[in-house]
Amino acid sequence: MPATATAPASLTGSIFDRLEPLLPTVSKPIQYVGGELNSTLKDWDCGAAADGTGETVRWALMYPDAYEVGLPNQGVQILYEVLNERDWIVAERTYAVWPDMEKVMRAGDAQGPIPQFTVDAHRPVRDFDVFGLSFSTELGYTNMLTALDLAGIPLHAADRTEDDPVVLAGGHSAFNPEPIADFIDAAVLGDGEEVVLAISEVVREWKAEGRLGGRDELLRRLAVSGGVYVPRFYDVAYAADGTIEAVVPNRPGIPFRVRKHTLMDLDAWPYPAKPLVPLAETVHERFSVEIFRGCTRGCRFCQAGMITRPVRERSIETIGDMVENGIRQTGFEEVGLLSLSSADHTEIGDVAKGLADRYEGSNVSLSLPSTRVDAFNITLANEFSRNGRRSGLTFAPEGGSERMRKVINKMVTEEDLIRTVATAYGNGWRQVKLYFMCGLPTETDDDVLAIAELAKQVIAKGREVSGRNDIRCTVSIGGFVPKPHTPFQWAAQLDHETTDERLRKLRDVVRADKKYGRAIGFRYHDGKPGIIEGLLSRGDRRVGAVIEQVWRDGGRFDGWSEHFSYERWVAACEQALEGVDLDWYTTRQRDYDEVLPWDHLDSGLDKDWLWSDWEDALAVADGSADVEVEDCRWTPCYDCGVCPEMNTEIQIGPTGRQLLPLSVV
């Protein structure tokens, strides 16, 4: 729906006249102003008919981080556009405010505190029907509590009335929303494009009936569909040892398991068609096109690959149309082709050549941010750098030793990596970045120190094939956090002391090498944030008290190192947890028989298959077996359960079609 020149007031109206005088007192005030290119401003009552009938459904969408991180988020942009295309839905955006802005908002003006507001029409978030939050990381939970409190929405779902919006969580973290069960009204698992419209229909019907049955009835209608999880309709019983005995519905008609949503025809949903162009600097200054969704490589540590199955590719024509449209709509000169492993698209060679032909001689540059070592080829790389822009290449071996890579089913050999970087360095690239993880199950010091040897070999091979000494290799290391719905969901997390000690040893080995040390960049984070992420990712409802205590003690922006306080989280665990502690949630290995907090949430993956894959990893680790899980796109089905359980199927090419250049660039 086209933007309107002016929008009628919400229940409270726009608060911009109150906000504007305060903006000069905070850092980066531009992030609170709105008005970005391709943003949408709609009539507050756009769903009402001329005769006074009809209902408008209103969404406030939030990525719970700062504007510079939240605005480029593809998921929120897609939902923002999908919802606003309906002439009876209003969707606006809000982001986490920085601590200086929070202070200003709480102090307020003569009329009182400034509430959490949207950046589109600066309407109070509490005036909307649905407050939808997309969590890609659990470390945004405290920012959600700040937004709720600033909005005047009770923190606890049990305290809300019909005057409060439905607080709805989505994103990857929603596959275990139990730690925030006290604070949300509902959660959605999986792809959001279709389900947000279905939810909107339910809300519209309920409003048209005069809000029959109140808030409880609205949530019941959402829950009985089997596709929306409403925590208040489930009771959790705990055993004496602290484990969960059962999670069961507490009223008739509520399903025992809630299923994820899977969008099967990506070509029918070519969003975002009008990407937002930020007013302020953001973390990604580019236009991105998702070329396929899902991954079946079977990396045992990777939650994203497990929960987004099956693979669904966009056609070469749709990719070309989305790139062309996005450049025209935004003016961006960099286009990223996104997926979990973009070079795995069955027609990636034709996509690369077609786009390179189309934009040769222009200012448009193409990038492939996610590339596996064994999917890389120099022809592909040359196509993407045809306009003369050769930034560094990034690969993710994940494990330093070949033994470790077999344990995690990342089937990349040392020879694969050296051969790939030799090709890259020999064709003019000067810099390679390698991603690894520390703390993987069964890992030893030697596995981590092998990262140094691998980096040295990369530099040596680069110097050999290029005949130059200005070769660089950056090693970036993150701490492993076990995630729900993966074979490693039962694994013990490595304690932060051991993680930090291993990384110190690795750093010292790299720095001590006079021949290669200066050519190797070394980046890593300490292990403490990973422990808290582990608490939140595999926690149950008891962890909600910890989150609230941290927030009340000043916790904000926990994903930012300068704001994160491990000591604050430890103190909150000691204060808020009874019978269990931080180590119980993190460094403890689980057994097959233990009821996991997310067992009633259905990602389609068969629990027995996940357990079998976990046992295979342990067998590989001790040398009693050598089990590799192949990519099921090219092999017979190996019974992970997703396709028959979700009534889905793998959708891949090749189509045999070509992406033709435009007549005029």
C-alpha cells in the first residue's frame, strides 16, 4: 500500500513532538527519526470500511538490538513488507534504544516518560495489537525487557490485559523460547512469511467479534492451530534432581507438540522487494538476496542448518529479478547472495556468470559471503570479482584438526583447504580469513593448536604459488555453544577457563613463529559470553528469573562486549536459581532419557536420529567408527525426519535456464 502523506493518530498519537526536543541530548539521534527510503507510513485505521465496519490489525516489529544492527535484518524487513502489503494491516518498526536514550525517555518531559516508540510514525508500541520480536541470538533477551518496560507493557505475560499487545517471539532462538516463557505471550517456529498473515486473520476476526472471550480467547485461537506456541497453556513438572518430568497442555484442544512453519515456494515470496535504505551507518551497507533456504550438509554443531531444512532454492530468474529490482529500489552498489552455504546452489555458476555479464562495467559489485572450502572454485570467484573488486576470501573449516572436523561432520580435509587457498592466492587474492570454533565436543589442546599449523601452511602455500610475501591469513575463533535441535544438544559445554587457556596457548604459538606469525591475524572472544549464551539457549523456564534479575541490575545489550558483564549474570544465577546452577545448564552432559525443555516444540527432526548422530560423533572421536553423514540432496534419504514429518521435500535445480543480461546496464 502506498505511503500516506499524514497518518491519523493511534490511541495515544505520534509522540514525535515530545521526542524531537530531546534528540540533541543523545548519541546518534538520526537512528530514532525514521523516514528511510522505502519505509511505509500507513493510515492507523486502514482496515476500516466506509460504512464503519472492518478491523485494522497493527503490528510493531522489533529486532531487539540497536538500529545499526536491526535495520539490515532481512527477517524483519521481509515481514514488514509482507504485512504492509495488506490494506488492512499496519506494520511499523522499533529497535532497542541505547542506554543514553533510555535514560532520557525515563526522565521524559512535562507530560511524563517517553514510551517505547516506532520509528515509522513514532507511535507508542503499547497501542499495537501485536508486538513481534525476532531473536537471532539469545543475548537480546534483556533488550526485550527494556522495550516492554519502556512501552508500559507488564513484563510478565500473566499480568497483561486486553489493552496490551500480544508479545510474539520468532527467529532462531524461538526454537527454545522457554527461558522467556514468562515474558512472551506466544512464539512461532520457522519461516514467518505465511504465518504472520494467518495470525493477523485470527486477530482481525477476534476484534470484529468485539474481542469475544478476551485476551485468553485470542491466545487460545492461536494455540489450537498447532502452529503458534502459547507457553501459558503448558505446565512444566520438575523432578527432584532438577530435570524436567513433563511438559503438557493444561486445557483441552491445545496440541502436545507445536510444529514449525516451512515456506515451500520461495519464488512466490520475492522479498524484500523494497529494501530499507538506512539514514545512519549500519553493519551491512548492501542489498542482500537469499538465494536458497535450508542446508542438508549435516554439520552437527549447526542449529541453523538443522532447523531450516529442507533445502529450497530460488530459481535463477527470480534471483536475477530480485537483484535488478533491489539495485533500482535502493541505489546500493554491493549485492550479497545469501544462504547458509551460497556456493551450494545448484545453478550458482550460471547465477554468477549471468549477474557478472549483466553488471560488467557498472559500479555494482557481487559478493558470496558464505562459501564452503569444498564448494569454492576459481571460476566462480573470478565471476564475482569481474568488476575489479577483490576483497578477501572467507572459509570456515570450523575444526583445527582433521579428527575434529570428522567429529562435527565438517568433511573438509587439510588437502582441500590448501588446494583451495593455493588456487586463490595463485589467481591474485592476497588475503584469506578462516573461521574456527573452540570448545567442540571431545576437543583437546592439540586440536586447537592444529589451527596454528593450518594457518602456517596456508601462508606458506600462498607465498609459494604467488611468489610474494605480502600474503595474509586471518584466523577468527568463536566459542562453541551447544544448541537445541542439533546432535550436540546433549553435549557438555566447555567451561570458559579452559576455552580461554586453549586460546591463549594458540595465540602464543602463532606469535612465537618468526617466519609466519606476523602474516597471521588472530581474533577471538573470551569464553564468558558463550557460557551465558549456553545458559539461555538450553535453559528452561527457571532461567527467566535470571534474565529478569540481570535486567533489573542494569543488563542491556549483552551481545556487545562493552556492555556485557559475566559477573552480573553469575550473581543473578546465584540469587535466582534454586536446586540448579549455571554449570547445571551449561557444562553438564545430558542423557537420552532426559526431557529437554524444547522436546514439545517440533522442528521436524527425529530425536532418535539426532541421538544416533551424537553417538556417531562420539564414536568418531574415540576412533571406534568413521561415520560421515552425506548431504541428502545427492544421496538417498537418511531419515532425519523433516520431509515426512513436515510434509515437505527438497527443492533444487538445475532448471537449465539462463540469466540473460539486460539490454541496457
